[in-house]
Amino acid sequence: MNPITKSYSVRDLQRNYRAVLDAAAKSHDAVLLINNSVPEAVVLDVETYNFIVTDTFAYDERRVSKLITEARKSFRLGKAKKMKAPGEYIIPKIPLRIIDL
């Protein structure tokens, strides 16, 4: 699993919605929709959505576990740098709007 969420433009959704939905279904993870270089919405497949709605803690725990596994793998392969101190690298949060469908 790649820690960076797969993203598509809103235009891609308009022109080829099936590819966006298939990407969400295949990855069982969120697909980010971007409009004018700004995150606009997130698409989830039904199975993942139902899983999140019924047990949000389990989804977070599963995702974090996958991210930790990927980080350890990257570190073993020499692709990751070990931080000297907590907070050495701070990644800014991207504000997302939550919309009701």
C-alpha cells in the first residue's frame, strides 16, 4: 500500500467515473478528488464505507498497521530516513471539505 492516497481530478470523475470507482474498489481505500489543485471530495467503495460506519476504530487501526508495515519495509530497503527527534519532519495537514451526497 502506498501511503499517498490515489487522486483524480473532478474532471476525470466527470469523463470517466468508472475508472475512479474501480480504483476505489480495487484499493479498498479512499480516492481523493481534486478541483483546481484543491482537495474537493473523497470516494470510497461501499464495502469500505460500511466497514468505517460500523467500526471506525478498526479501519483506523488497519490503515495505520499497513502504513507502519510499509514504513518498516522502506527503512529496511534504505529508502527511508530515521528521524533524529519526534516532530523533526512536520507534514502540514490539507484541509478537506466534507460534503453530504
